[in-house]
Amino acid sequence: MAALMTPGTGAPPAPGDFSGEGSQGLPDPSPEPKQLPELIRMKRDGGRLSEADIRGFVAAVVNGSAQGAQIGAMLMAIRLRGMDLEETSVLTQALAQSGQQLEWPEAWRQQLVDKHSTGGVGDKVSLVLAPALAACGCKVPMISGRGLGHTGGTLDKLESIPGFNVIQSPEQMQVLLDQAGCCIVGQSEQLVPADGILYAARDVTATVDSLPLITASILSKKLVEGLSALVVDVKFGGAAVFPNQEQARELAKTLVGVGASLGLRVAAALTAMDKPLGRCVGHALEVEEALLCMDGAGPPDLRDLVTTLGGALLWLSGHAGTQAQGAARVAAALDDGSALGRFERMLAAQGVDPGLARALCSGSPAERRQLLPRAREQEELLAPADGTVELVRALPLALVLHELGAGRSRAGEPLRLGVGAELLVDVGQRLRRTPWLRVHRDGPALSGPQSRALQEALVLSDRAPFAAPSPFAELVLPPQQ
């Protein structure tokens, strides 16, 4: 069974010096721990926190001695003043050690890989990539999240499959990895509890876009998994946390640098999130599209991103000689049915009736739709004019679907799992005044403002048809590569 290390044991090596101030590293811990108001004042005024300072703050968050106002004030001070790579490394390590640590059989050490995304509209990559990597000989203990705001969460998508259980103990996770090679589970109260508290506070204190806080949140959850390699999909564009590629690259470099300081091989892919990924947005619809991708079909942009990210992971973890060879192996797993077979095993192992899992993975698209939650009504929108599709803006589409019940504004809010939208056109396609979008809804017809918002998401031009570009822009690699 998966062993659990108590907080503070089995830690990664201490981070090296990234400050450009020599090799002395962080100062020795102060014999007298500072009080929280003093720590907040130091960071507010641009000071640098010691390892003891940071660990003291995280301990106060976990044991409840930090008041909500103090947590918010520290987060805002970090957001405004930043942290250098050493501070960020210590914060990441302290968050990771705030709960239990996962340990796996020694034979799995080089097989353990994972992927994380900063969130995008229609982003169902994890549903496809985890089983594809398992089919390539990896173990993928994916700890994922729920959607909040306009971004749908991986766990929410999977819970549209009747019976799928995202709550799994560390012991159950090992059984899942043994049986299926992959699992996709929720963050428990035992794993990285400090991050759960800070994440909730960031959401209500306008500090979500802080580079050190994003980095520590992402990497702390991955450190407890004991990975040999991680790839982070950093989104940029109109429906992403970062509007442009330059800001996304800054986060990518921080993730890679902090990962290296903690002994974790991290690569960060920069990918565009102006248009939805694939053609479907909405939980059950995205599961259908993920299954289509595992049939060796589906939208080209989704397949391209799955194979690119998977190829980078196989290369980083030593399962492929080059990124291109890794991408070819992932593509083969999609085409020969082995990724779909792993997905079926994962579904059955995580609570889905084996007959339903088999029917979902072997049925036609029409048969699959009958097995998943469906919205009561469908409504199609006609293109307002002839033209070439330049762009389908992801954000207004996601915001309307959020209003229709596909998203949540508060943690724990129920979702309408069948609500969503299907794009009936591709970017670059020449379009007549024909239907371009099919909305799946449970409630009444779209309101006037909702229809206008959706129509304005369609951007047409007069230029000749063109091939849609890949969402993948660049890959930031760890120093040793």
C-alpha cells in the first residue's frame, strides 16, 4: 500500500541559491519566531522572508492561529511585493509538508509523471492524457481540481459519468495505479491542507494572479506525488489568467526554476486560450469529446495538445529519446485503442459500473450520449453573415454557459452536467448563414443579452479560408535539458 510520511519527513532537498546573492542561501532560522503582524509588515515593505518566517506563517495557517484578515494581508503583500525563487521554493516546500506525503514502490520511481493546467475553456486534456501516458508505461497519480468561475474543472467533468468517485485514499490510489496505471482524484484534507486554505483565500482577495502563489500552489500538490517529471500547461489569452504570452512565460520560468530547486523535473508549455479547446464546452459534452480523441479521432487541436504535452513528459521521464518520439508514442496509444482501454479500467476502478464503462468506451458517439447526462433542450444559432471564421472567443461563450448552470460561483454549488455548447464550425472555415453553435440548455430559451453575447463571440472576416494554428506556442525546459 502507499506509505504515508508525516509532515516534515522525507522532504525534498533544500533549495539552492537563486537570488544572485552568492551561495549562502537563506539565513539561519531565527531562534525566536516572529509574530504574524511583523511578518506581514516585512513583506509589505519589500523585505525578504527567511525560511523560518515562511514556515511559521504556513504553520499558523494550518493550526488556525492565523486570522482570516492576516492571511489575506500576507497574500496581498506577496502579490504586491513578490517573492524571489528561494522564498517561493521554501513556500512550496512548506505547503507540501503541511500534510501527508505519498510514497510509492521503489520500482515506480521513474514511471511517475503528471500534468497540470492553469485552466481553460473546453480543456479536457487530462481526461485523455492520463490514460494515454498509462498506456505508454507511466504511472499517473493526478490530483486535480474543480471548476470555479468560468473554467470547468476536471473532477466535475468526470463526475458527469455516473458512479465516478473522485474521493480516494492514498492506499486506494496505489491500487488504482496498479490496476489502471492512472487515477484522477480530488485534493483531500490530508494532502497539502495549507494550500487548500490559501487557495480559497486567494479567490476572495484578488491575489489569484500572483506568480509565487500560483507556483507554490501548483508545485506543492505535485511534490507530494513523488514525481519524476511534470509538465504544466500555462494558458494565455482572452480566457486565461494571463492575457499575453510574455506574462505566461514569466510564470513558466518560475515553475521550472522552483521545480529544479526542489529536485522536480518540470517543463512548462505555453498554449493559447483565446478560443475553446476542441469543439465542445460543458462537462458531459467534454467527456464525449475526450472519448472521441481516444478513438483516434476528434478535433485536431485537442489531439495536437495531448500528443505535444505527452511527448514532452515521456522525454523528460526517460521513456522516449526525443520529444517527437514521445509524441508519436502518445499518438499511437490514441490510435490503437490502448489509451481507451486504460480509461475504461480507470472508470471501473473508480466506481463506474464495469458494464457502463465498457459501453462508454466501445459505443458510438450517439450511444455514448444516451449514457451521459443530457440537457433537456438544444438551441442553434445562425451565423449573422457569410465569412471566414477568424476566431470564436472563448470567454463570452463560457460566461453564458456559466449563467445556464454549467459553472459555479461558490464552492460546493451544484452543476448542470448536461449543459454546454458544441461549435459547429472551425477556425479558418468559410461560413454561410448556417448554424454555427448548438447550445444545450435545461432552462428556457436564451435571453436577448445571452444570444447577443454568443453572436459577438463569433468573429468573421473576408479573407480566404486558412488552416487553424496549433494552440501550442512554446516549451520552457528545465536547465539540465
